[in-house]
Amino acid sequence: MKKRQFITFLTIALLLMLIVSSAACSSAPDSNKPIKIGMIRHFTGGSVITGEELQRAVEFALENANYEVNGRPIELISEDESDDPETAVAKAKKLIEQDKVDVILGPLLAHSVLAVEAYVKTTGVPMIPFGPADVAVSEYAYWWYATGMSGAEPGGIYAAKELGAKKVTFIYTDYLFSQQLRDGFLAGFEANGGSLVKNIPIPWNVTDLAPYLSEIGDCDILAAFVVYPSDGALIKQYNEYGIDVPLFFTSSLMDPDGALPFIGDDALGMYGTTFYTNEIDTPENKEFVSQWLARYDRYPEFAAIQGLVPALWYLEGLEKTKGDPDHAKMIEALGQIKRIDSPSGPININDVGTASQNYYIMQVGKSADDRYVWKVLATYEDVAPK
């Protein structure tokens, strides 16, 4: 009888050990299974050049990590954002439901970011957009830069205080991000004694800006945010018509390896503000520029940082989880990261998943080797979301 009881007890104990062992194995990350990163960026639409730079930047970060974390391989799957939020959402669904990605990096445009975030939060998959947010939206999305209203405000302050401007006309491609830039620039400008003469919204893909430039009125500075191909057209016609007030771009400055050489001397003297230029004079940025040049044979533009920081943030999260992309663990890990060191300067992350960072006032000039560059005139440190 005792022998039978002992055998029964031993059998039960072995079964319990097998169950516990099986549960432990099932909960442990599979070291051979790739970590899948889904990326949404422009292959078509008005921001293709930016999309290409974002792709280079994410690949740059992953290559520096040898496409692995804690022995687990990383796979990158990229899809087209286009200019349509519905397309961006469809691509996010494809990445999450078919490709089974562990995170979404992107998209870029503000209206697409909000549309994709509304879907992604229903899945529990973490998301780090390339585009902007001034306020936290949900616990599933992490916003690495405070552009929009917050990022444009230093430009308005500088225009009023340092350039002595009193009256501004704002011309912009009419969508959410440019409206945020307009409001942020005006907040800084009006707080320092300036006033708005006129808002001039324009449609997408406009290449003849003459009808709009004829409406700028009695301003002493022209602030702008217009999306390709309107940006180059604006500069050309601004010069052709002899407009004699400063032109100030409020974000997303033109590529010094692409648009600026194409525009040529017409670009000289333009002002702009954003979070990065390859002319930032720090050892960290000089090393980054050197590596980027060696890899891509071109200088990094501002969008390189837009792609690099989200990738670095996720990679650091993976280091914290020891290569486990489990959604709940990753969301906790991302929330624990309070600083990312970037070539643009420190990115300081607050408790709700938005960030503050440096913004630079710049002007187009020539470098010592005769390149068109955005030269830093002033730095506004640790600009925070409003």
C-alpha cells in the first residue's frame, strides 16, 4: 500500500515538474525567433526624400547593433505611409496582424501619426513615431521630440527679439503639423511684442506660389512651412519677386545634400529652426557625421535624427528586457528610459512619454569647403512640450 502511495506521489510530483518546466519554457523568449520591427515611412507622396533618410537612419542604428540584441536577431519590415492617414493605418494593420511585428516605428506626418496611434493602442503593440506630439496620447505611444507648437516657439522668440521683427505673415501647407507650427511660432512671436498680419494656407503640391506671395501684406518677416515641392518653388519666387523681408522656415529644413545645392544662392540668408543640423559643433555630432559620411557618402540631414532616436530608444528598451520584445515588458522598459544621447544633443524623456530637447536657430551659408549648410546662430536648450 505504501509503495503504491509512493509511486502515486512520485508520478504527481513529476507531472508538476513537467508543467512548471513547460510554463517556464513557454514564457522565456525564443532566442532564435527574430525581433520584428515594423517601420512606416514614405515610399510615395510628398515626403519621399525624408522617408529615404528615415530608412537610412533606422538601418544605421540597427547595423551598429549588428541587427541583434542579447543574441536574438532583428528583422526590419518597412511599409509605405504615403500622404493619406488611411493608407498609414492599413499598413500598420498589415505589419501587426500579418507580419506580427513587435513594435511600430513611424509614421511621420502628424495626422497619420494620430490615426495610426488610435489603431495601435487597441493591439497593445508599442509605437515610437517619427512625427510630432506636444502632449501624451496613450501609454502605448512614446514621443521623442516636442515639435509642433513647442518646437516652433523658439523661432518666434528669435524673430522678435533678435531680428527685431514686429509683423509676421505665415504661409503654410494646410494640414495639422503646419497648423501646430504656425501656432507655436506665433506664441513666441506675440509674447515678445510681435503681431500677425496674415495667415496664408496653401494646398498640397502647389508649385506656383505667386498668387499667395502677392497676399503677404505689410509684414517685416515671412514665416513658412511648406511641403515639397512647394518649398523650392517658394524660395525661387520669393527671390524672383524681390521680397525684401527675411524668410524664416519653422521646421523640416531642406536637405543640404539635395534641395539646397539645387536651389543654390537663392537659399543664402534664409533662417530656420529645428532640432538638428550637421553643423552642430560637438564631438558627438562630429563622430556621427563622420560615420554617416563613411557609410552613405552624404551628410546627414535633420530626418536622420528623426529615424535614429526612435530606433535607439527601442534598442535600449530591448537591452533592458534582455532581448524580450513582449509588449507589456517593453512598454514598462521604454517608460524607464529617461535620457537618450543623440548627435543633436540630449533627449530628456518625462514620465508620460514625451520629450524635451535642444532647438537650433540656423541660417543658410557656405561652409569652408563651399557647401550650402545650415549654420547655427543660437541654441534653445531643453525645449519642453507645452
